[in-house]
Amino acid sequence: AQTVTQSQPEMSVQEAETVTLSCTYDTSESNYYLFWYKQPPSRQMILVIRQEAYKQQNATENRFSVNFQKAAKSFSLKISDSQLGDTAMYFCAFVQYFGNEKLTFGTGTRLTIIP
Amino acid sequence: EAQVTQNPRYLITVTGKKLTVTCSQNMNHEYMSWYRQDPGLGLRQIYYSMNVEVTDKGDVPEGYKVSRKEKRNFPLILESPSPNQTSLYFCASSLVMTGPGTEAFFGQGTRLTVV
């Protein structure tokens, strides 16, 4: 069974600074996808970024980028130039290639951007 | 607009009173699933459906039922709710068999309190 671990329950950072959220996972599969989801106070689950395990290049989406280390089974999220609207709960998630499409989530990191 | 609609968004009920949380998607997705979110536990899958009349248990199915009579609808049924089912519930849908990493679309969430 796959597991996803987020070891930082809470983090805070000053506005405009850079912050990195950590995520590790455990799987015996070689083909899978990893995701970061954002959950603001509205509770809506919003996809932030996605990484295919077969791609060595790290995914980027504007101010969001990941550091994907497949051998170490690590998938951290870096937020550059942080904004107040980035305040949210962030979940790391895993889905197996051609599995039952189940997302396995970490326990989340609550990120607060301080003005 | 592509969306997953859950109703109700908030529900307070008493132990043992049957309830149904509805979920509907307008994207013709084959795959639908239910998750519950609890503090410190992240999101955990309750049930999923790969297509009409095809459902299966997720990680925490006890106390829940589902049905998939139509492609667009996937209701979650609590036959006899108990206080340990107090949680935030999410319905999600995605295309299946279209390749890995298909984005999951989430509903707005249903905050259920069982007293």
C-alpha cells in the first residue's frame, strides 16, 4: 500500500518570501503521479501542480515548483514570492498509474502567510 | 461550467437518522469517489465507482453505502449515522483510462455533524 507523509503540520512565512513544503511517499510502483492540492478556508480542493514519475524534469506552475527526487521518494513544493492568498492547507497526494484512480493523501501542512 | 456539485454543504443530524449526501458532475466522467477529511488524517477514500453500476470499497467504507445508477450521480448514504462519522466529505470525479495523472475535480465539500 502506498503512503504519503507530510512532516510539517504548520508553517508560516512572511509575505514575498519563499517557502518549501515537504512530502515523502512510499510505494513499490515505478509509474505514478504526484500532486499538490491547496485547500483555502473556502474548503475547495484546488490542484496546484502535478508531476509525472517518469519525467525527470521538475514541474513548475508560475510561482509554484516542485523538487522531485524519485530515488529518495521525495516531492517538495516551493512557493516563491508568497502572497496572502497562498494561506491554505496544502496536501500532497499520490496516484498509481492504471490503478483504481485513488488519490492517497498526506495529512496536510497548514501554511500561513504573514503580512 | 465544468463542476462537481455536492448537497448539502452543511448538515447537522442525530444519531441513527438516515441521510444522503448527493453528488453530481457534468463532465461525463466515468470515475467518481467519496473522501472524508479529518484533522491530522488528511483525506481518505470511502467508496469509488469506475462506471455505472460498478462500485467498490475504499479505505474506510464502514457505515457508508453508495450507488451509481446514472453516470452523473454518485450519492453517499449513511443508513445509521454515528458521531464518529462527523467529518468533512468530498466527492470527486475524473476521467478514467485516459492516461495517468488525470485531474480529479472536487465538490465544495459537505460538513456533517452527527450528534
